[in-house]
Amino acid sequence: MPKPIRYIAIDDNPVDTLLLQHYAAEYPFLQAIASFDTPMAGMKAIETQQPDLVFLDVEMPGASGIEVLRFLQEKIPLAVFITSHAEFAVEGFELSAFDYIVKPLTPERFAKTAARLKDYREMKDQAQSYKLLFETDSIIFSEGYNKIKLSLHDIVYLEAMQDYTKIVTPTRNYLTLTTLTAMLEKLPAELFARIHRSYAVAISKIKALKSNELVCMDTVLPIGKTYRSAIAQLKW
């Protein structure tokens, strides 16, 4: 059984913290360590208790959540912002935040984050056993003495997950110890297009395109603002 994801919550609003803990309690793999209503107390706990995950508000007295993550980035494996301020999302993701949730927090929105966290933890445990090799029309995974050869045409989309990239196919997902940017540099540009800071899609798998999202096979993915003009010109 995978180890639980141990988390600390830092938010100066105790009601928001209680709501977060209430939703998180529905997921047994999320284990609360402690919560703090001041950044300084939370930072001390991060140093001593070494959590796997930190939920952060942005605007707090003394220091912002952005400043907490910037100062302790190497000691916060996963950071999720839960804040009323959508305008800091870009800065948060530039600091490799795992997710950015705009308040009010809802069970439906938290469920999406929880699913990604669970997926990330389970596949991260396997990722070290994969060695990623590129060929003309395929990717080869070395797994022990076995080799898995994956055709590029089987890939539906790619998702950035911290220093890893999740490869999604119709039948199975893989997590590789490669950033999305580094992976796209080696994949054919005519086959894959980046649509968001966290996503790239196989162009042939696009089924529908809207102003701020697209359908890739059966999955709806967001289109980032900086990628919209380029995506609108794609031929698919």
C-alpha cells in the first residue's frame, strides 16, 4: 500500500482551513499533520516535520504563500494554493505549484486536485524504474529487464506533474522523470502541440476546439491564454 501524502495547511482564515480538512478527510491517502494561521508558524513546521504537501493561502499577514513557497521551495515537494486571488496563479505555477484553486473551495474542485495527487503519488513510485528513450516514431521504456515500446500515435496527451511528465494513452498511463518542456523538445512538432503550461496534446486526437478548452478524445483540457492563438491555427 502506498504511503499517505502527509500535508500541512497554512491559511489565516480558520473557517477555510476547517473546510479544507473536511474535504481532505474524504480521501484516506491524505493525512493531516497540522494547520497554522500564520506563515511563520507554518514555515517552522515545514522545516521540522517535512510534509509531502503544503496547502497555502496567498495573502496572509507577515508573508504571502508565494513568499513561503519561494523561500522553502526545496523543502516543499508539493504545493497547492487555495486563495481568493486568481491573479497570482501564473507566479504560483512559475514556482512549480502542483495546483492553484480559487476560493470558494468546493468538493468538486477539491476532488479534481485529490485525484491528481493520488495519480501522481502512485505513478511516482514507479517512475524511477523507467528509462525514457526516443526513436523516430516511438518511445521505449526500460523497466528492469523488460522493454515497453510505445508508439507516438498511441499517445493521447501529456501532462506536466512537477519534474515528471504523465503520458496518457487509451489503455494505460505512464509517469516519466522528464519535464514536459524537455519531452516536447524531442517529440515531433507536427504531431504534438502544447496547449497549456501543464498540457500538450497529440494533434490527431483533437476532437473539438473551443475558445478556452479542447476535447482530446474523451478528455476536456484547458487552453492557456498564451497558447490560444497558436492552437486556433492548428490543422487537425
